[in-house]
Amino acid sequence: MDLKTLTYIVVGATFALYIGIAIWARAGTTSEFYAAGRGVHPVMNGMATAADWMSAASFISMAGLIAFMGYDASLFLMGWTGGYVLLAMLLAPYLRKFGKYTVPEFIGDRFYSQTARIVAVICLITASITYVIGQMKGVGVAFSRFLEVEQSTGLFIGTAVVFVYAVLGGMKGITYTQVAQYIVLILAYTVPAIFISMSLTGSFLPQIGLFSDHSASGMPLLAKLDQVVMDLGFKQYTADTTNTLNMFLYTLSLMIGTAGLPHVIMRFFTVPKVADARWSAGWALVFIAILYTTAPSVGAMARLNLMNTIQTGEIGSPEGNLSYEARPQWFKSWETTGLLKFEDKNGDGRIQYYNDANKDFAAKAEAWGWKGNEMVSVDRDIMVLANPEIAGLPNWVIALVAAGGLAAALSTAAGLLMAIASAVSHDLVKSVFNPNISEKGELLAARISMAVAIAIAAYLGLNPPGFAAQVVALAFGLAAASIFPAIMMGIFNKRMNSLGATVGMIAGLLITLIYIFWFKGWFFIPGTEMAKNSVDNWFLGISPEAFGAVGALVNFVVAYVVSKATKAPPAHIQDLVESVRIPRGAGAATGH
């Protein structure tokens, strides 16, 4: 069976499964729509949390960035996994004990302020919309290649599927759909990784294969990859070349941004009790680790396969590069998507792929008649999806990877849209504008707000501001700068008052947004030269994706100073904070 037909069957079957689950688990009450009736088993919630958290950035984009950044991309692994541990240990149990449906509801009640609630809603929507753009980019990339449609068409198809099962099922439908999506995405990620690891190293486990010998050369795999990329003028794959301050802040931004992401936090509101929140957090970490320990192997092996496909012989010799006419089918297929582009700059009919930014190597290349790097575009987001094709794996594996990439993007998109819909319907319509609205009316408002959010996400996904993982990193920075500090101070600082928390959130969000917009070149002040997104112009070498950590620091400092200068929270609020953090009856035996 040809790849296109097989992909249609596999992807169509998974979509039918998701929609069927949504119909079966349709939400009939606001409790089911917002928190799945608080009846989800910890293991199942752990699996759904893993699917919710492992987005298109994790499945499609992260290994692609590792493939091209090498060691420097380890910040994504450290930041996202460390952030999940932070969330599980410091936030999830306490928020579940507080017993609310949404993050803005927690902030509004903890800081006894409708203003704080509204500001939290604004922060949540800003971070979530930014995040969902990355998911839509992933949906478009997967569809454009494997279903052979325009990227925009693929995006609209994915949007329609999310609309059906998210709007219909709410959190209840999304939860059970995400369990199915986790199974699909983890099989899609690990099965080809196992095949490729065995092909390159003979090792069944990719995690071990990464540190094994390369079968063809007898060299350690990473040493072979270092040799291949350095021979073509690229930096050593295993070298640490990044700005240390930027790497630290980038990692920290991803870490605390993870802990502040509302769509993940909401998952812990769906279990019956506080102990279940802790157990589901632990199970989620196990399920997440399967993919995250595999990603470095996938990235390294994808890069090696790509380089060896194009560079077929001795560097500099006429036969050293792949003939354009003889390029493999996977190359032709990805060219049609526009995500892989070739330009024959010297007219020799062969593909030169090297680092022409390296002046020393470029001088050598010019002597060989090379006129520049002819691989003018290799979108990082194609590497995981193209890897099985590059390695020549069976069509069923390639179709499975397509379904997995779509599952990863759609599962997180649904969670984000759920967070947005809950914030609008429950925290604005119900709590601020119309407190007397009926349950049926609130449910309708939630579904309408989710539909609007889906439409906005699809529109913005047509022109994303970077690779999926880069866009997601911006969202993490916004969550880190605005939501995370407010939650942390709300749980662990009973002296923090409403004015301090509100002003802190506004300060953190604004300074981060200004920095991102300025250095991404998204706005222009007359009379000044537009700042360029380069390390030479960044403040202390801090990239826009890493600035969320600085925004979080500003949030903490402003909130602390303002709260110290103003009236303390009421006694009942301080008692509430104590009751959330300290189990009832603690200290009774000793009298403390």
C-alpha cells in the first residue's frame, strides 16, 4: 500500500477514535466540562497530563532543534523536565487542595480581588494563545507532508478536529482523548527510534545507542557525528558554545514557565483527592520520561542520517555530493511543502550542504567551485517527521509518526483551549459579568469562548513567529513572568496581598512582552532603528525566549515591595493560606 493511502487510513482512524471518545464522554455539567467531574484515576490522569504537556514542541520540534543545536539544545530537556518536577512538588497538591476549577479562580479567591482575577485571565490568555500557535504550526507541518495538502489546509483540518472533540467533550472528553493520544504519540516516537538505533548502532534502546559505536565506522556515534559536521564547517555537535547566562536564564524560564502553565495545572483539578494529585504527577513524570530520554538519540541520529544522505563521498570531490537528479523520494516530498529548499548556486547539478558562515571553510569550498550552501532551507520542525523516511523505514512506521505528531499537537492544543475557555466563561462571565448565570448558560458560554479561541489560534498559526519550539518557549516565558510568581506567593507567602500580586503580574507580563516584541522586531518606534533579533543587540546576551526568567524576578520584587508598603491581607485569608499548606491537626501532638 502506498504511503499516502496508508497515512490517510492511520490518521483517519485516530481522528475517528478521538471524536468517538468525545461523543462517549460528552460533558453534561460544568463540573464535567471544567474538571471531568473530579473522577479521573491517577494513572489515567498521569497519562493525560503527559499528552497535554508533550506538545508539538516536544514531539516535532525539540529533537529537530537538538539535531542542529547539539549540546546547546539540552536546555530544552533540562528546562521542561525540571519544570514539571517543580510543578508536581510545589504547586499541584496545594492547588488541588484549594479545590477550584481554574488558575484565575485560585488567584482571585486567594488575593480576594476581582481585579487580580481579571489580570490573571489576561496573563493566562496571552501565554496560552502564544503556546497554541506552536501547536497549530506543528499540525500544519505534519498535514502538509503526509496528506500532501497545503500547510494552511492541514491547519484548518486539525482545527476542525479539535473543535469537535474539545467543544463537545470539555475536560471530560479531552481527558480520555488525551489518554488515547498519549498511546499514539509515544508509539509513534519510540518505534522509529528503535529501528534507527538498531540500524546505526545495533542497539535496541535508542538511549543506549546514542553512546554506542557507529556500526559502519566503528567510532562512537557522537564522535562520528562530530567528525561529519566539523568536516563540513559546522561547529562540533557535542560542544557547549552558548552564552552561559543566557542558557541559565533560558532553562530557568522554561522551568518556571512549565510550572505556571494553566492547562497543565488544570489537570490536577480532575482527580478525586490531594493524594491522587501527587500520584498522577508521579505517573506523568514516568510517561514523560519515555519520550524525553529518547529525544537526544532521535536528534543526533536524524542529523547524522541527513548529512550522510547529502554528503555521499569525499568532501570537495566531484562525486562527494548527492546529485540533485538522484535525490531520494523523501527529499522530493519535503521540497513540495516548502519546508526544505535547494538552490543550485554553481550549476553543477549536485547539492552542496556546508556552513558558509565559517570563513575558513568557505575559502576552501570556493576553491572546490562551491558557491555557497545550496540547502537554503531545512526547517527544524521536519526532522522528526522526515527521519523515518531518511532512514528508509517501512511506510506503516512513517504513517504512525504522522499520526503521533498530530496527536501531540492536538492534545496540547485542546488543553490550552480548555484553559482559555474556562478562564473566559468561569472567571469572567460567571464570576465578574453575570454571577447569576445558569449552569446551562455557563456551559454554553464556555463552548462559545472555546470556539472563538480555536478560530484565533488557527489564524495566528498561519504565520507563526518561529519554529514550534521557539514559539512555545515564548509562551513559557510569558507564563513564567506572570502566572508562576503569583501562584508561588499565593501558596507560600501569607503576607502577600492583592495589590502586590496584581501589580507584580502586570509588571512581569509587560516587561517580558516589550522585550519580546522589541527584539523580535514586531513593533517600531518612529525615530529609532528597529532592534534586530541577534545576540549583539540583546540585553546582556539574553534572548527573547530566555527573558521570562527576568520578568519573573521583576514580578517577585515588585509584588514583594508593594505588599510590604501596603495593608496586610485579612486574617481569614492568611488562615486560608495556612490551611492549604499545613495539614489539619499538624502539630497537635506537640502543642505547636
